[in-house]
Amino acid sequence: MEFYSSQNLLSMRVKIIGVPDYFVEHGSVQEQRQETGLTPERLITELKALIPRKRRRA
């Protein structure tokens, strides 16, 4: 999926969301999600960006 995402080879949008490739400090699940950007708010923002917006006619 990462290959398809980077090459834009599919007729659909693909967004890779996951834990970055670095050491994540110990902490609560909530703290780790905040550090890696895997919060519900960020996920919602990323998903909304994938949804095509309807164009308004002038």
C-alpha cells in the first residue's frame, strides 16, 4: 500500500497512517498516541482530507 500511495497508481486515494520509525518513549497509551500523532482528532483530519469536496457552481 505504501508503494501505491507514493506512486499514485490506484484510482482511489491511499493514505498511510501509522507509527513513525523512531523510538517512542514509555508512557500511557494516550501519551504515546499523542507523541506519534495517532489521536482521534488527527485521524479525523486526515480522513476528511481524503474525501473529495463537492464544487459549488458560481
